[in-house]
Amino acid sequence: MFDLSIFMQASTWITLITLIFLEIVLGIDNIVFISITSDRLPPEKQHIGRKLGLAGAFVSRVIFLSVASWLTSMTAPLFTLDLGPYVHGFSVRDIILLVGGGYLVYKGIDELRDVLALTEIKEEHLAKKEGKPRKHIGLAQAVGIIMAMDVVFSIDSVITAVGLSDHLIIMILAVMIAIILMMVFIDPISNFINKHTEMKILALVFITAIGVLLVLDAVGVHSGIEVLDMSMEKMMVYFAMVFSVVLELIQMRFNSNFERWSAEQQKHAQLEPEVEAAVREKLEASKDDGADSGEPAEKMRG
């Protein structure tokens, strides 16, 4: 079925490594979306939800790759919108990107509103106060949402894979290895995002920005410049995201160091009165001992 002799060629391994790297880079936005979606699951199901979501992503991408010839024809216009100065032919790819990007914009803004309105914090507080469970989505619903959105996220990576390799087995191996690596790191990434609200806000802004880029790409608004097989606009969003995350990590490290230093200072401040009191007590005790030892001498002199 597959010609395994291609793995005797150095170019095959170079292509495979390149595809794995690109699949991981282009899958970052999917990881962020999975993290946000799986957080809506009950705590005991979040781990399995992330794994099943990525497994579903692997299945959908393999199906996409298997019909690679059809994917290349997705760029053929189905209809053309002519509004005078604006003329654009919409393909199947454009329609998928438009719908998916619009959903990401809605999802990102909706989740941001919940974060700013303290919805989750209020729900947890109410759950503890009244004993009512927090509202969660079902496992099947979460996995379905993740798989559906992976169709949108995977279009760029699948088209990139088709453009870089002529062998289906190389594409499938690259996707499989990339998904396995994502499975290894999805839990710590998700837990880190959900534990730190500022990181969750950054992730939601990132999701919204990606949605805007997908919508703009769908309607034909883009520079056409590509860097590392990625559009300049998307590269700029990724760079801004990485810069923001690094800046936030530095701020978190500063806050941690400051809190540790403050705790040490507070501890010393509490100990100083105790030490001073102990020294004072010791001096008074020594004075009393001196006074007691001096009484016989006075009597003898008398």
C-alpha cells in the first residue's frame, strides 16, 4: 500500500522533520482551544477530554490527508461576490474558514466576557455556599466541539503538508507524531492556562485574533506574504502572543520573588519584637541574679 523504500532517502527524513515542526507550530492554536474547551468539563473528565479531543483531531486530519487531491481543489471558487471595488471568489476553503473564524471570534469574546464578569468564580462560590454543582458540558459535547473546530484549525496544516510532500505516509506520520507530542504536553499547558487567569485571558485574546485572521483570509483580505509557510499576518499574531507570554512569565516571576521577599521581611518583623523581649528578659533576669548574689555581701559588711 505504501512505498517504504522512500525512507532510505535523506530528503524523506528532512521533509518528515519539517512537517512535524510545522504541524506542532500550526497546532498551537488548537491546543489553546482544547484547553479552554476542556475547562468546561468536570475536573475528573478534563484529562480524558483533552486526550480524546486530540485523538479526534488526529482522525480528522488523517481523513483530510487521505483526500488530499480534493483539498487542493478546495481553493477553486464556487461563486464570486462582486461589490464594485471588492471582488472575491469564495471557495469551500473560504466558507469553512469564514464559519470557523466567526465562531472563534464569538467564542473568544464570549469567554472573555465570562472571565471579566467573574462567572466561574461566582459559580464556584455559589456551589460551595449552596452545595449546587457548577455548570459543565458533557464529554461527548466537548470532544465534538474540539473535533469540529480542528477541521478549521487543520486546513492550513493539511494544505502545508500536501504542498511539502507527495507521499501520504509521510504526511500521516508527521501528523501522528505531532499529535502524540501534543498529547504529552496538553495537560501541563491546559493546567497552567487555567491556573493563571492572566494566561487564560491571553489565550482567549489569541483565539479571538486567530478567528479574525481566518475571517479576513476567507474574504480575501491578506498581504500574500508568507514566512515559513505561514502568512505574515498569522506570524505577527504568533510573535505578539509569544512576546506577551514571555512578558507575563517575567511578571509572574517578579511577583513570586516579591511575595517571597515580603514574607521573609514579615517573618523577621515578627521575630524582632520576640528577640528584643527575650533579650530584655534575659538582662532583667541577670540583674535579679546579681542583686540576689549581692545581698549576703551587704550583710557580712554590716
